[in-house]
Amino acid sequence: MARFIYSCLLYLITPAVLLRMLWRSRKTSAYRKRWGERLGFSPRLTRQNPVIWVHAVSVGETIASASLIKALQRHYPDHYFLITTMTPSGSERVKAIHGNALAHSYIPYDLPCALSRFLNRTSPCIAIMIETELWPNTIAACNKRNIPVIVANARLSKYSAKGYSRFGWITRPMLQQLSIVACQHTDDGERFLNLGLQKEKLHITGNIKFDIQVSEETKRSAAELRTSWEKGFGKPAQIFIASSTHAGEEQLIIDAFIQLKHQHRDLLLVLVPRHPERFNTVFQQAYHNGLNTIRYSQHERVSFDTDIILGDTMGEMMKFFSASDIAFVGGSLIERGGHNVLEPAAVGLPILTGAYTFNFQDITSSLEKARGLIRVRNANDLIIEINKLLMDKHYQNNIGNNAKYFVENNQGALNRLLSVIIRQIATKTTASTVRTN
């Protein structure tokens, strides 16, 4: 009865959800495309190979899942992989990372009819949900078809747990239908147990976001990129990258850069907005501030008077980080909650971030304690801290090395999670064989 009421409410609000997507499509045209997938009309997978389904909500989860998927592909070369996302930016990142090596679809809304169509068309043998993406009808539909559901790299904040507890009538049965919850931390696991998860289904595996591997190809490409920038610039450069920035942050960064440029004539800014639909806006913003800005996507060459390189492509952030000296991670000078600081840390960059990092609170606080991250509150703080780093190469290297060691010392979660998934797939295969016989 609880899920019936939930489903009725969901059917009632679905038209409003679609209208909201149409409204968002004014700025991002991708939101008015592929609506059929959101209603379960996903591309039909006709292959005979077993299908492993991985769900990653958006960009952050897609990046986190990349190493896991590649490890699973190596372990299960005869399986086919389907990855679902919820946002167009997540979809674009899937294509950038995996190309045509797997199938991609938007996940259907949590409607019984949509899920039935989706599962009929894809027939997964297992579902892996990255981080905490829990939908009652999705889990129930998988459970009905004997499809194990693993929540991988799971995290559950006090705030989220409190929200789930208000709806215990639907949360408890949903959690009891899960096969495994592989949590990042013991605290996350305790919250799941308090909400009704059975203890034997809980595993503490750590955070797979630490298991970042910078490929030799990326290092080589970054070195070539930096060489080409400095050749066009006519002298060795100090490169500051501001990544995953949002509206309200770019102007603060530009203001700081203008002030720093007076003292550091060899400074270049690589500016990478979080959302592709804002690339043109940010380019115009830099232009109106009188800064010579080139667009990376247009293969424009750096020259002696270049100020800003606009990183207006997808899937090349690690290359940009590897070609830089200092990183600022956005979404943190405004109340967006920040973004993943582990990528610049993995390549040994000193990292600056704002005060608003509640989406990555544990990681940013721990990295700050490890002296690999510097907090700034505003453009003035940004100027002061970047100037310190630019003036003292030894200090810059120390902060960057601390960041890199922090990542390396926390790796290993990927192998632990992989072992849990492999055991679950083996259990599923054995159970299917027994039923068949």
C-alpha cells in the first residue's frame, strides 16, 4: 500500500517534472531530447551477453564510476555494460570517458510502467547504483525480477538520513530489498542500519573517488599542451586553473586574476565553467573585462598577450590539471557545495577552494588538515593565497605534495568494492543455475 500511494503521487507530478525539463531546455537544449528514455523507452539491448547495469546520477558519479566500470570490463569481458545517468552533463561525460564501449541511457522515472519497459528492453543481471540514489519502485522492480541491487560507494549524511527516517513506511522495505550497501565510511553504514538495513548486507569499502589513476597518455598530452602554451606565450608560464566554476564565481576569479597579473606577468588563467551551456557567457564576461581570451575548443593559439584560456570542452579536465601549477575548485565561493578536489590533488597541485564545500565536507576537511588545501572566502583571499604560492615555489610544491600523498594514502577502495561485486555476481550465477536445474 505504501508504494502504491507513492506511485500515485509520482504519476500525478510527472507532467510538472516534464514541464520543468522543458523550461530548463531554454538554456540547455539536451533537456528536451530523449524523453522516451525517461519513460522507459530505452534502446533495446539485443545482445546475448549478460548485462551489468551501472547507474551514475550525474558528472561526479560518472567520473567516480569510470575506474570501477573499466575494472569490471576487464574481469567480465563477455558481459555487456549499460550505464544510466539522470542529467545531460552526465550523459556527455559518459560519452567522453567510454565512447562506444558500452550502452548509455537516461534512467527512467521511478514509475512502475516506465521501469517495466526499461527492464524488458535491457534485462540486466545486476544493478549497481553509485553513491546514494535510492528509488523505491526501481529497487522493487529489480527485486521482483531477482536482479541484485548494490548501492556502491554509498554515503548518507545526517541530513539525508533524517529525511529518509520521516518516510520509514517506505524507506525500511526499500532498504530490505537491497542486496548490498557498500559504504564509504562507518558513520554512513550506521545510518543505513538505523534506517532498517540488515547488518549482513552492509560492507565498509571506502571511497572509490580516491582511486584515481593518471594515465601515461594524459601525462604526455598535458606536457605537450603546456609546451605549446609556453611556446606561444614566448616564456615559461605560471598556470592557474579555476575549474568547475559557477555564475557568481567567474567574476571574482577574473577580478583576482587582473590584480595578480600586475605583479606576475607570466601568469595564465585556465578557466573551466562547470556547465557547457555557460561557455559563451563566460567568454563574453572575460572579453568585457578587457582580457585577451582564447577558446580551447577552437584550437586558438596562445600568444604573448593571452590572458585566459577558456576550457570549453568535455572530458579533458585531468589534462588541464596536469598542465597547471595551482588549482581552484569551484562551486565553493557560492552556496553550491563545492566539487571534487581529488582530481587536482592526484596530480600534485596545491588546491584552493571556498567556504561552501558541504557536498564534499569530509574530503575537503581532511585534505585541509593534511595541508594540501587552502580555504578562501572571497576574491581578496584568493589574491593573497595565490600570490603566496606564486612567490614561493618551495611552499607551492609542499602543498601540492601533501595533496598527492593524501590521495595515495587513501586508495584501495576500488579493489574492496570490486571484490564485493564479484562475490555478488557469483552468488547470482550460482542461484540462477540451481533454479534452472
